[in-house]
Amino acid sequence: MMRLATPRPHAGAYRPALAGIDLGIAGILAVAVLGGYAGFALRLARGRYMEFYNLAFDFDPPRYVGLLALAEYERGNVKHPLVLLLRPLAWPLLEAGFDAKAASGLVMAGFGAATVAVVFLFLRRLAVARAPAVALAALFAVSGCQMFTAIIPEAYGPAAFGIACVWLLAAWRLEDLRRGRVLRFAVAVFSYGITTTNLMQPLLAEALAWLRNKGLTGRGLRGVVGPLLRYGIVVAVLCAGLTAIVWFDVLRGFLADPVAVAKEVYWQRTKGDRVGLVDVVLRLAGYGVVSPEFSIVRLPEGIAMLDFRAPRFGPLAAAASVLWHLFWLAGAAAMLLRPATRWIGAGLAAALVLNIVFHLDFQYRGSLYLYAAHTHFLVFALGAGLAPALRPGSTAARLYLAAVVLLVGLVGAVNFDRVRGFTAAFDTVEVDCQAPCTEPSR
């Protein structure tokens, strides 16, 4: 009886294998950035920012402070169905004497630090030499979207961590489907549980892995459709089971009156004015690394909300922004053109385009930067696409490393100033309404 050949790794793609030293460097990077993120998070917690909705970016920090660290809390909503399961992460911090706001901020700092470690491992998986991989991870660590989501209690920091894990795992599975067979379910359930729409990315990554490897089995598309259906069914069962546990009473209410519950879910659809393609791209892909100056948005409830809504850059920030965009566009082109990285680049680009198209409709009164954490890793990973093509020790590699170090300095200077000012901006809050002020409808 003929036996099908076992899929083998694609020669020349996604090497070298991660060594113990890579895990050690990833741990060192995580500890190093954790100190910075934790300092900013604790400074922010000293003020009143975490007591109000919508003071910046249309974020809802009171909801997540409660969910993580208060006796009375909400469970999230249909868009974030399993965030309640993050609650135990704050318990050791509360036991150590931190108040609810500080503990919640430190949990976010932990997710931010872990994301930087995953970024480094992703780069090493794509055969980026250690020195540029460290420099690129440092650039990611000081990028604007990463810094803000690493200090503000919200769903976006954990979501960014999950997305980075999705594509790290994808880099392994594109090479060999035998890798990460259990982890692929874990990252899918995590992505769904933090933000339901992010389930799209692990499903896309898994489809990509099977498409790349299908030729090794000799079964064509028939060898792809079946495994993907089985994967989707298992993921759906796991997500439904955990959701039923967390939302048991709501599920019971749905069975009693499905029309009323369906109306409640529909009411949570985002509302308000919508902006066009240029603004969507700017806020999802343009401001993630170099933060512009804050715009002030006057909300009906009397809050002057800070947001990134216009390309307002001083001279240093403008220089950093121009250099970054030249850097990431060249990197994206290199990743898509080079055979060894073309598949992972195509997946990242497809996920980015799908997010942009989705947010042409899914917007909340013109606030879009709050969704940038869902695209930030995609843009950054594409932007690093030139690094795997460089021969270590070559003149081109040395010049590339110098360019990354320059960007770390420029981008870090801009974003540290933005974040430092942000953490001290809410020591006093002049708002007419009582905290948390208004129940957001998004």
C-alpha cells in the first residue's frame, strides 16, 4: 500500500532553528523593557486617567481596572468574550500591596514586555541575525502603539501579544506542519477571547501554512480543505465551550428570549461618523511607530479627549516618521519579493489589508487609533522584511544595523516624550460628569 511522504521543511526557508541563547536574549529583552513600561504604568496609575472613559483614544480603562482587580466588575462584552480569564494575573500584584489601578497597569506592562520577546523570536525564526534582531526588537519596544498599549488597562495590549504569537507560530508551521499542532488551537482561542474579530488572523495563518505545504502531500486542494475544516470545527467548539462557561447566565437568557439578546448584541455595533480610506490607513498603519502630536476631540459629554487624528509632527518627529516609512515600505517589498519570506509576507500583508477594509466600516465616531494594536505587529513585521536577506558581517548588514539604531534613537526620543507627557496629563481632570462619566456604546 502506497504511503504518503511525510512533509519535510523547505530548504533555505526560515532558519536557523532557535537556540537556547535566543530564548535567553528574549527573556533579557522582556525584563529590560518591563522596567520602563512598569514605570510609565505606575506613573499613569497615580493620576485619574484610569477612572474615566474616553479621556484618550476612546479607551475604557475603568472597565478593565474593574475586570482585572476590583471586587465589582464586568465580564467584557460580545467583542471581548473571554477577557475575564485574565483576572488571575492581577491577584499576585494585589496581594503584594498594589492598588487596583497599579496592578492593572502592571499586567499590561507584562503583556507588553512579553510581546517584545515574541517579536525577537519571530525575527530569529525568519533568519535575522542576532544583532539586528535585538535592534529591531528595541525599535518595536519604543514604537508608539506598543508603548501606549503596554501601560493602559484595555484589551489591546493582550490582543497585540496574541497577534505576535499567531505569526511566530505561523513562521514555524509554514516550514513544517508538524510543528505547533497544539499551540495553533491555543493562540486561536486566545485571539478570539480577547477580541473576536482577531480570530481572522490565526485562521488565515493556518490556511497559509496548509496551502504552502499541500504540494508535499500530493493531494492538492483536497489535502487542504479537510484539515482546515477540522481545525475550524475544533476551534469553534473550544471557543463556544469557554464562552458558555463565562457567559452561562447570558446564554440561558438568550435561550429564554433570543430576540432581546440579539438586539442587545446589535446595539453594541460601533456608531458615529466614519472617515475614509486615507484616514484609516494613517491611523492604523501610519501612527503606530512614530506618534504625532495629540489632537483634542470635544465629546458631547464634556470630555476633551486626546487622540491621534492628524499628521502633526515637529521637526524631530517628522524626520523619524519619514525615515520609518521609507524603512518599512522597503522592508515590505523585500519580504514579498524574496522567495524565502514571500509566504509569511503575503500572510502579513493580507491580514493588514483585511483589517484596513474592515475598519472602513467598523469605526467608533472617528476614533481609529484604538484599533491600531490589531495592525501594529503586521506593519512592523513587514517593515523588518529586508533583514532576513542580509548576509551577517556584510557592508549592507552593517549599514542596515546602523539605520535601525538611528531609528531606535529618533523614534524613542519622540515617543518617550509623548508617553511621559501623557502619564502626567491626568493628575487632575476637569470634567463636568461623575466618573467614569459615560457608558461607551462601542
